[in-house]
Amino acid sequence: MSRLLIAALCLLAALPIRAQTPTPPARLGLCAACHGANGHAGMPGVPHLAGQRLGYLRDALKQYRDGRRNVPVMRAAIGPVSDAELDALARWYSAQPPQPQGQP
């Protein structure tokens, strides 16, 4: 019996681990208008968010919300967003594949 259990555990350990892609957050439309749903901005001067580090995105969004980063359009957009919603947005954009090199 123990050999069977060990064999089963070894098989489970050998299976590839699939990374979970977060589901699109409810507030995505708010950000997607400028940054794109997949984080590849289509407007000049708007940064790409896809593939950015999760911690960086979380901190940046909080800084826009509380005014430490004084960008009026971002402050207006992020102002009413809760911590949970900010986290969901940061997780979504950090999980997206980054913009390919040489693409605008």
C-alpha cells in the first residue's frame, strides 16, 4: 500500500503546474480605456502595464489614489477604487504578456 501511495505522489509531483491567470477585474474598463484591456496602451504617452511587477503596480495605483503621484486624470479614475479592486487590477495587468520589443 505504501509503495502505491509513494508512486501516486511521485506522479503528481511530475505533473506540470499551470499558472492561474486571474479573471478580468470588474473595474478593467476604467483602465482599459487608455492602457488597453491587455495592458498594451494604444495612445501616445500612455504607459504599457502588461507584465509590470505586481508590487510596483499595487504601489503605483495606491499612490495615484492617495495623491502621492499627482496626475489628475489618474487620481480621478482611481479615486473611488477599493484596495481589493486595486489588487485585482494589479494582478490582471502583471499577469499579461509584456509588449513585444520594437512595438509602440
